[in-house]
Amino acid sequence: MVVSIFTSRVVLDVLGVEDYGIYNVVGGFVSMFSIISGTLTVASQRYLSYELGRDNPDIQKVFSVTLFIHFILAIIILLLLETIGVWFLNSKMNINADRMYAANWVFQCSIVTFCVNLISVPYNALIIANERMNVFAFISIFEVTAKLGAVYLLTLFRFDKLIVYALLMLLISITLRLIYSIYCKRNIEGSRFKFVQDKNLYKNMLQFCGWNFIGTTSGILNGQGINILINLFFGVTFNAARGIAEQVNNAIYNFVSNFTMALNPQITKSFASKDYQYMNKLILRGTNYAFYLLWLICLPILIESDFILDLWLKTVPPYALIFVRYAIIYTLCQTLSQTLYAAMLATGKIKKYQIVVGTLNIMAFPVAFLFFKIGLPAEFGYISTIIFSILCLFVRIIMLQDMIPGFRAIRYLKESLLNILLVLILSLGMVLCFDYITPRSNLLLFLLTCLFSVLVTFGCIYFVGLDKSERLFVVDFIRKKFLKEIS
């Protein structure tokens, strides 16, 4: 998280606001094609985790099917981007003519990077399904370190830095693809490809992908789709501001998403083994703990985001401050749905769910377009997604009652959302009061505010957000760790 945030600062400084905005919107346009690949990514993780939860799993068969489908899809997306994508970039996007040559280089590198990452998905999913989180962590650390090295190299080149940056990101993606592949082949059983002729497995997986396509569409449209709308209505400067906001947001969210990533295979395996009591426990506590982890980081950033941006960036793009705050609020809302979404995917019965929830979530994109069309400012792109994220949360809670044995909306609202709401209100109120009575920020007061925020949030989580058994567990855990250290 720290390296990612530092890297963004240097990249913005070296590229400048305009080129950073170009990289953000062009790379984002390519990412829109994950509207197709995202469905298969989810399917890979679900089917591999489910297979591992069965009595006699055949991992090689499932892995081979997912790898074959991803490879075919990579070819299809490559053809689409090299035709429709090139036309849209050069005729429709709001980019200065003198930077169009560099934008096309970024586009081509982004295409290859995207396809390479797409073929890596089954290997990544296999590592997660086997819960090799230490490997996933080390590879992630290597990735951010490599990106930091790329930024350093960027300062040494005299050639067009935007083009160099795109090429370096491509090289890192290829390297990661090789690392994932080599590790899986050497350490995980069933990770070698064989041609499979099981028509039912292909059919089931593609049907799963077809219905999940609705949900993936909403995610891409609400992210990169609105980013392109901002480009069309407001220009690349606003894309640079949104790019900064998303860098901060992604760094924060990745911190907690690794927690839910470790949790999701357990949810799927417990459903496969029909251990519904344990599954419901994971859903409730997973929601609480994920939000608490995120809130510990987000609260001081929300309060001190203006100081953080001034300290972090040499040049703060216009609108970056308000974009950062809205992006964090949206992520907090989305975090409440993470374990619910994982539970829905575990059932495999997603047709009705995606028709209702996916369609509702897609509405954020046309509503954002209407907001911009009637002259509302750029932050209404985030406001639209926040509104529909909250609506989708409550629809998910209601629908999962019929999908998961033992899941009850009242229990979820009482034991999860109510506790979260109380922790949020109490901690936010106390930190805002502290911020109001202290003088305006210097570095010492900023650190003091962050420390106060963390202590207050920990206190609210412990006394309000946890039940008696969880508090006893925390005390026992700390006592054992403390005794171990002093013995």
C-alpha cells in the first residue's frame, strides 16, 4: 500500500497532469473489456474453490477448462481492441492531437498487458483456491517493488516518458505471468494443461459466466465507464484527478481485499461441504472485520485528505481532494457487500440474483450520464455509484435468504450492519471533534490526529463492534502474544 501510493506520486510528477490523465483514461478504456474477462475470473475462483471442497476433486480438469477458455477469450479481445478500440481512441476520445502518437503506444501496450494478465487468471485463482496466501503476498510485494523500480528508471530516460512507462508496465506483467506459471507447475497439483472434452463443465461454466456478465458489466461501467464519461464531459485534467483518487482508493482497498480474498475460498468450500452454519458465521464476521480494517485506515484519510494530498503530491490536480473522499466512501459501501457477493457465487445459482441486483447496479452509469448532461459537477459520477451501491446492498440481503440455508436478513442487519453503523458514528464524531478543536495541520498535528483516530476506532470496535466471545478472543490473543514476547 505504501509503495503504491509513493509510486503514484512520482509517476504524476514525472509524467505531468496531462500525460498521467492520458495513461489513466486510455488504460481504463482497455480495462473496460474486462467486462468480458471479469466473468471468467470470478468463475475460475468459484469453480476451483468448489472443486477443492468436494470429496474427490479433479483440479486438473477444472483448471484446464478455465485456462483454455481464457486463452480463447484473450484472442477475441485482442481482435476487438485492435479494430473497434483503435477507431474509438483516434476518433472519439478527448486527447490533444500532439499526444495522440503516445496515446496509441499506451493503448497497444495496455492491450498486450491486458491479454497477458487475462491468461494469468487461472494460475492466480489456483493459488487463492489452495489458500497459498504467503505466495500471493510475496508475488504482490515483488509486483509493487518492480513498479517502484520502473518509476526510478522512468526518471533516467530522455525518450517520451509516457511511452516508456507503458512499456515498463508491460514488461512487469509478462514477468508476473511467468512467475505465476512456474510456481503453480512446480508446487500445485493439477496445474498442468490437458485438453478436456467435458461438455457439461464447459456448459456450466459458460452459463455461470453468462449470468455473471450482468454484474461484471455494472462494475466496469461504474468504474472505467464513468471515467470515460468524465473525459468526454470534462477532459483529461479531471481524469488525472480521478486517477489519483483511484490510486489512493485502490491502495487502501487492496489492504482489506486480501483479507476477503483469503475468506472467499472458505465460504465456497463450506457451501460445497454443506456446512451452512459455518458459512453464515463467515458471512457475518467477514463483513464486520473487513469494514473495521478498512475504517481504521479510511477515517484519518477522510479527515486529513487535504493535508495528505499536499504532503504527497508536488502538484495536486484540481478536484483530486473531493474525488478522493467520494472514492473512499464508495469503497466503504462496497465492502459491506463483499462476503454477500462471495456467498452468492458459492451457490452457483446466480440467474435471478444477477438479473435483479446486476441490472439495478448498472443504472448508476446512465444516471451519472444524466447528471453530467444537466450540468452537475464531476463528483456526481461517484455520488451515483454510492446511491446504487447502498440500494444493491439491501436487495442482496433480502435475496440471499432464499439462496443460503440459515441466512436471515434480520440477523445480518442486527449483528453486522447495526454494529458497523454504531462504530462509524461514534468514532467519526469523536475524531471530528478532536480535529475541530486542534489548530490547522502541520506534520506533528497530522500524526497526532491519525494516532487519536486509530485509538478511538480501536476502542469503538472493541467495546461496540465485537460481541463478548470476540472480545475474550482478542484479550486472550494479546495476552498470549505478550507473554510469548517477554518469556
